[in-house]
Amino acid sequence: MRLRLTLSCLCLALFAAPAAAQLEVDITGGIAQPMPIAIPGMPTPSVASTPAGDTADLGQRVAEVITNDLKNSGLFRPLPKSALQTVTHPQVTAPDYTFWTQSGAQALVQGYVQRNDDGTLTIGCYLYDVLAKGELTRSGWALQARDWRRGAHKCADLIYSRLTGEGPYFDSRVVYVSETGPKTKRIKRLAIMDQDGANHRFLTNGQTIVLTPRFAPNQQTITYMSYAGNRARVYVYDIGSGSQRLVVDQPNMTFSPRFSPDGRYIVFSMAVGGNTDIYRVAVSGGAPQRLTTSPGIDTGASYSPDGSRIVFESDRSGTQQLYVMNADGSGQNRISFGSGRYGSAAWSPRGDLIAFTRIGGGFAVGTMNIDGSGEKILTNGWQDEGPSWSPNGRVIMFFRTGQGSGKADLWSVDLTGVNERPVPTPLDGSDPAWGPLLP
């Protein structure tokens, strides 16, 4: 039996082959019915020690990460541990279908963790259709012991993609601004973590305010704005070495940077003579090229995934609105015409939607088609802003500021607007940027 998840309006349906009963996961009126799925601990052929713990313990931890990934997607309901049985290594490829059918699971994830002779780990991952009693897919990954979580995320991505037909997104990272201190004197540092909040580390020390970090396509560098020397300017940070360099060495204020999809350019805003326009410059440096010339403030540029167009915000009409132009600055057209103001646009990696912040009676995150039609508001917090797309274009991360407190936290929401959840960070967080899948 082949399972396929399709997205249509607010309904998610899981179809079985004609010979079997139809399975459905419906989202109706904001009520989700996730698919029940069993994810028991992964056995090991022989217990062996690794720098990350012994392989028996790692098998349990890998299953927990897979469980959390799939649960957080909102599309799956992992069975509780009390409903799971212990799986032996031989059962990995020969499931006890009688037990799993009685458990109520419709899908089953099994696997193993094995230490190899060279000290690396192999994590195997198998997906089974419990009702049809058949294997749907399998894969395995050899990796360093310290990267065991990546193996778990890759397994979760395999399951998610096979059952939904959508692209993966769990094996990815987020860079954001970590905040602490009183409302009137916030300390802001660059921080990076896995999409689930694990492997967190700070990149800057907080001595200068940083804003709007964005990954390069190769994920080796980050561009952002810093107030180093009490001047707002755009920098590039090398993740491996920790070094940073100024992008445009001019006396003007530069801000709101973002890489082009091919990694060759950085598009940013620069204030010159009381007017703010969008420019682009080669990553290697050189003279910036001016892309907009209208009076007012043009900022917040975001490339389409093919690099041919740019969405940005401008107040040239008298209010803050969204515009789309060709990558060379030609063909500028307004696309937002709803009530309120619009900003912080982000083009979906699928190319089909633009996420935005709408301002009016509060701040909310929403999406629209690339021509401005089909506007949909996804959140209803007091101040939700700064959307950033997951690698598969199905989930949006943003930050929410509490009324009166100034405290900001990271959140995510899917395209239905139903599955909204907080993203864990050790301190307050803002300005998230979700990177592509890790290589």
C-alpha cells in the first residue's frame, strides 16, 4: 500500500491504495487529527561505547528526536512510550505487525544504531505501513558520533517526506538574535542552533547590537547588521573561523542584508542624503549597484529562489507596502493592497508564496501569492513579525514580542495557521533566519 499526504485548503488526507481502507488526517475548523505513528527505541547489534554515549542509549535518544520532530510538524501523533514494545535487532527488518496493529499505530518507524570499526556510527531507518504490513522506505547514514542528532533528523525527514510528499526540513539550522537585559537596554548577540533548539551556541559577545542575520546559501557565512563603532553597517561573519568583515566601507548607514540564491551578491539598504534605497554588491566587495531610486524608504529586500526577482518594502505610496521588481531593479510593482501596512517580506523557497508582517491593530504574520492575491493571516499574537521559511516552504519561523514586557521569543507556524508552537532558546530571541538543509 502506498501512502500519500496531500494539502488542499484546510484538509489533509492520507490515502491508502484501493485495496485497503482509506486513512484520513483532517484539519477542519482548526482541529487537527494527526496520524498515529509508533517510534520505539532503536536497538543495537552489540552495545559499544562512543564519545556520545553507548549505542544502546543512543538508540533511545535517536528515537526521541525523531518523535519530537514528527510531533512538532503537527501531522503525526507518536504513541506514548507506555504503548511501545521493546524491539530487538532482528525485528528491525521483521516487525511484529500483530502487536503494532493492536497498538493503533498506522505507521511504524524502526531502526538501529551501530558503531563501526573506524569509530563512526551507522543509523538505520525503516518506515512500515502497519495496516498493509509492508515496508515503505528505508535508508541509513554513517556519521561521526557527535553528529548522531543529524542522523535522527535525517530519519525524521525521510519519514515526513515519504508520508506527506513534501520536502524535508528537520536537518537544518537557524541563526537568530539572542536577547537579554532590561527593555530599555537589551544585549543582542548572534546565536546559531539546530531547528529544534539543540546544539545552541553564541557567535558574538553582545558588546555591539546586531540585527537581521541571514545565512549564505552554503551556510558557511552569515550577513547581518551591526552597530560596531556606533554606526549601523552590514557585515559578513564566517562561522568556521569566527572572523567578520565589513561589506561596504562607506560613511552611510547600511542595513537589512540578504544573500542572493547563488551566493554571489548581497542585497541591502543604504541611506544617502535622506533617502534610503536598495543596493546590491558582490560578496567579494566592490562598488554597490543602486536598484531603487524612488523618494522614501526602500528596504527589506528578499530574492525569489531563482534569483530573478526581489520583493521589498517601500513607503513611496505614503504607507509601508510590498513591491516586487526584477533583480536589476526594473519592473517595480506594488503587490500589497490589504488594510494596514506590510513589511519584512520573505520569498518562499518553493517560489509560490511571500511571507510578510502586517501592521495594523497589532503585528501579524501572513502569506500571499507572488502577485499579492490570496492573502492569509497565520498568527494573532500581539506583536508577531520577522517571518523566515523552512527549507521546504511549509513552515514559517517568526518572533513574538510580549505586550509591555519587550520580551521576544521565537515561534513557528505551518501554512494552515493551525500548528503554532514556541521554539526553545536559552534566552529571549528575535530576527530568526532558517537556513537550507545541511549538506
